[in-house]
Amino acid sequence: MTRRNFDAEPVCCGVCQRQAVGLGYAPKQGTPVLWLCDEPECIQLGRVVFHMAPSKLTHFERLSLADAGSEGGAYLEKLGKFDLSELSQDEWMNFLTIVLKGYGTKMREHVLSHAAPF
């Protein structure tokens, strides 16, 4: 599950997985770049995530996915729909947006918390 976005061009933020912009972190010239989005917390956390142990990063990713999934589940409960095939196009896009944004928010929170990975 651990990923590091060392793309040649900005594609996905190395912290939250949203669209990266022309900002990135590299410890020195000639090393891979961890591209970042324009969220201030992601910019702040670029260096931390770049140097984070893979096991710790994986732990934060799993926590963030579970948290985002819970937010998506709460949205489905609010709609009273639990079969994804029953969602309208707008409901489906809202569900995906909630999960994606929730993941990014939770990743930033977990990395900022500096909690132990267990």
C-alpha cells in the first residue's frame, strides 16, 4: 500500500493523493521529487512524508482509508442507500468526493499527529 509519488511531472500529491501542482520536496538537486498539492499542510508535510519509514506511512494510509470509508458510509446512511448501484450519478460523485477528501484530510491529520505506527 505504501506509495511514494516520484513522478517526473506533478501528478498526485505525495501526502493526500489529490492533484499535485508545481510544488515538491526533494532533499537535494538530482534526487526524486515528492510532488505536492497546494494544501498548506501537505506543503508542510512533504519533507516528513518523503523521509517516513514505509511501515509508518502504510499505517497512516490504512487509518486514513478506514476513516474516509466511515465518512462515505455515513453519507450512504444519510441517503438510506447501501447498494452502490442504486446511487444516482450525483450521489455517486458526492460519495467519491467525500471519500477522496476525507482520505486527504485524515492523512494530513495522522501525519501531523506524529503518533506511533501501532
